[in-house]
Amino acid sequence: MATEAAQAPATSPYERIGGIAVLRQITERFYDLMDQDPAYGALRAMHAPDLAPMRESLPNFLAGWAGGPRQWFDANPGKCMMSMHKPFAITRETAGQWADAMRRAIADVAPTDGEIAGALSDVLAQMATGMARD
């Protein structure tokens, strides 16, 4: 006899984090930190003056990447974060600033599922570190 837990459908990281609403909150907090905290000055200097396009794009990327709606991937066929960031001179310093700002943003939003929030923070930090070219 199957248990109730075995019958329940698997929950994606997207659902566990809280869906697009929470990913938008995290993204807004992330870009607010990057825009306002001098600790992220080198990272901010790498971005365009208007962060609105990034504020719109990042939560959609994160949604598809975490198992939710794939509209970012549908709109950007064949693209990945690594290739899209290749033209930028990402250093360990700026990658560290990105990872720190994202970690803070996730902690500040405090998604209900702390386990998936911590995992998201860790894997995004690894991705950012992997983009450094110095």
C-alpha cells in the first residue's frame, strides 16, 4: 500500500520558493541592494544605468531555471547565463559582490521554505563564482 507522501506529486524548487511572486521580491531586493549599497559599487558599475530590463528578466530566468514557467528560455532560445555574461569582465570581486547581494536579498525576503531558500542562495553563489575570469 502506497503512502500518501509517495502519491503526492513532486514539488519543484519554483513551487517551494513561492513562485514568481517571491522570485520578483528577491530580484527587486537584489537590484535595490546593488543600486543603493556602496559595497556593491564595482558590480553596479558593470550594469546599465537603467536596471528595469534586468528587474524584469531575472525573475523569469530564475522561474524557468527552478522548474517553473519557461518564458525566459522560450524568448532566448539557445542562450544560457554563462554565454550571455561572457562579454563582461567579471572578476572574483564582482562575482562575490553578486553572490553576496543575492544571498542578502534571499535572506531579506525570507521565503517560507528555508531549506530551498538556502539551496538557491548556495547554487546561485556557485554560478556567480563560476563566471569569474581572473
